[in-house]
Amino acid sequence: MAGPAAGRPGRAAARPGALPVRPDWYEEPMTSDAASAPPDPTAEVVDLCRDLLRIDTTNTGDNATSAGERVAAEYVAEKLAEVGVESRIHESAPGRASLVARIPGADPGRDALLVHGHLDVVPADADEWSVHPFSGELRDGYLWGRGAIDMKDFDAMVLAVVRNWQRTGVRPARDIVLAFTADEEAGSDYGAHHLVQHHRDAFDGCTEAIGEVGGFSYTVDASQRLYLIETAEKGIDWLRLHAKGRPGHGSMVHDDNAVTALAEAVARIGRHRFPVVVTDTVRAFLEEVSDLLGVELDPEDPEAAIAKLGPIANIIGATIRNTANPTRLAAGYKDNVIPGRATATIDCRSLPGQSELLEQQLRELVGPDIAIEYVHRQPALETTFDGDLVEAMSAALRAEDPGARPVPYMLSGGTDAKAFSQLGIRCFGFAPLRLPPDLNFSGLFHGIDERVPVDGLQFGVRVLDRFLRNC
């Protein structure tokens, strides 16, 4: 899920095209005595996910310091080739690689389904973690590592399901196009957008898609769980503010100071709360939640209901208004010199149809003397919660969890769906996970000690297998 980058740990350099170097903590996966029996995909998914987590695919947003995507793509290609699936790796820049493959369906006349997951991860500082972020350590029923839920878990699920199909002769109802992409965490320019612009023929026939951050559970009580299926996501409006002033000696009095002007503008943005706007998707979600929890929903004050949602309140709370968060500041080159320029980066996310309004609101906040430059600007997405694909998702969830109640929701971040939607593809977030009731799932995205429950990962394989066979 795309978001602002942070610091990163050091690493051993990987040889271009090489398979992952096994670190000191690596353990060979357990093998079964029944060599003739195909591996259980719910067991194999753990080994696949561990392997992917041990490939450092840190995306800093800078080609010179990002690494590992080519290695990860080649790993995926190898795992597909082992079971007879051909794939193609498309490199957008040295080392920035995505992979595409097509699994033929039983009915070639039907539209194809795109299943996409990204291979890159945000940086991680090993000193902040309980385990090494690229160890893929198994501990306390969880698989730990950067990318465990964003989103190498889903990548591993897809691989496990497809490998099992190939070994057992299963054909899906329609063509399934697989895309494992680079660069999602920095706007997708070197990943999904590159594929759409230069290799769109790979997606011929695709009319629907599933990807990350949907299909995860929210426990209401022992017998009921909501499963949030993403039908909408906010727009990305990353921008820089630029202030100019009169440079001079730091010991003098300076009323025209670029740093002061920028700091004041940044503070106004950081403290501002944009008006509440309840979209169709968010309204549908809140109505479902209010019904289940017995909470009265006031459309004019949805925050009262959202506050009762516990760990997922952060995600849902960010989908009822536009947001703008300062993330970086830069100015000056010497302690006693007042700089003539200062810049700040603001991570803005807009509701569907609100991007231009958000820009207008920001210009009013910063004033006429601060310039605004867009770094990334990608539209919000929203579709309806209906149709055969939604029915297939819901049926697969209920088959594995009789207490499942699928509901639509809006993601506060952005995904590769922004690129694939340009091809007219209807996009959903559906990477199924059954989560422990006390797990702060939203806090793990880009956070420390990122981890996925092993039983949740295995649940996801079973649901995904049912869904992809029959959708």
C-alpha cells in the first residue's frame, strides 16, 4: 500500500539476476516423507512467504538505493516455471522488474480476471524491530517481516494456489492473469503504470481485478466477523510546498525568511481538519457496522460510530474527509546562513471527486506566497458492491467462516488499482485474512514488527482457492 518512505537498514548487495542470498538465520523448509503426494498449499504458503520476506525489496523512491525487485520477480518466475507456468519479466529500469503470467481458464470466451500483488516494501530500521525485518521469522504463531501484510502474504497465497492447481490439474473457470509488480510503494511509475503504458496487451480481456487490502476480518463477537472488501480508495495527491525569502546572515534581523514562511504554512496544514464528506461506500460500511453493533449512526457525525471500531478506526476515520499530512522538510546549507528557499512534502489523500477541491483548500491554507508542486497525483477510485465477482468473494468467505459478513469499505491509501483501472478494469481489494480479534492490523502497515498470523495466511489460501476456481 503506497505511502511515504522512511529510513532503511544496510544490506548485503544482491548480484543482478541472482537468487536470494540465504542469511544466517535461514532454515531449510521441512519436507514430507510422502514425496509422491503434492504439497499441501496451506503448508507451502508459509515457506513461499518466508522466502519472499527474506528477499530485501526495499523501495526508497530512488532507483539508486532501491533493490531486490528483480530478484523477487525471478523467484516468482522460478516457482511458476517449476509447475509449468510461463511468465515474462518486464524491467522498467535496471533492477525495477515486474512479472506477468496467464493461467488459461476452462472457458476462453469469458472475460479474464487480473490478480495483482506488489513485490516491493517500504524501508525498515532493524534497530526498531523485535526481529530482523528481513528474517521471515516464525514466532508465536506469526510470520514476521517487512511485507508480511503489505503484501508478500498475498503474493505467497497466489503462488500456493496456482502451484497446487498445476500439480492437480485444476483449471479455473476463466483466464487468470497474474501480475507481480514493482514500485507500488512509491507511486507505481516503475511497476503497474509501466505495464499499463508499455505492455497493456498482457491484460487483454481483463475486465475485473483483485489486489491488496481487502477481505480481512473485523471481529464483532465470537460468532460474527465483518470482512472488509475494498470497493473504493482515496486519491494520491503528494505535493511539495516551496517558499522563497531573502538570504542573509543568521545574526541579522530578517522579516523575509523562507523557513519561517514555510513552517507557518506547514503548521496550518498539519493542524487543519477538512470537512466531513460521507461517500456511498463509507455510508454503506457504517450502516452495516451500526446495525451489527447496535450503534446509532448520525450521518452528520459519523466519528461517534467510527470511534467504537477499535483497531480499524484509523483506516475508516481517514475515509470521511480529505487529509494532508506533512512528511518532510528541507532548507539551508549552513547553520548561520538564512536560506533563500525552503521546501516541504505533504502527503495528501483525496476522496472520490474531491482532488480539485482539496487543491483549492490547500492554496487557501498556505496563502499566495507559497508555491505548490505536485509530485504524484492519481485519482480516487470507487465502484459498487454488487455483481457476480462480489457474490463469489462472499460465498468463498462464508464457506470457510460461517460467521462471515462481507461489507464494502474505502481504503485510506492507494494501490496499483489506480494504474489498472486506466484499462477499464473494475478493481477490488480482496486478499483474504482471518485475523485475531486483538491484532492492530492497520497499525502494522508500514509499522514496526509487521507480521501475519500463520493460520490467517492458511485461511486466505483456502478462501482464494475457492474464489478463483469459481469466480
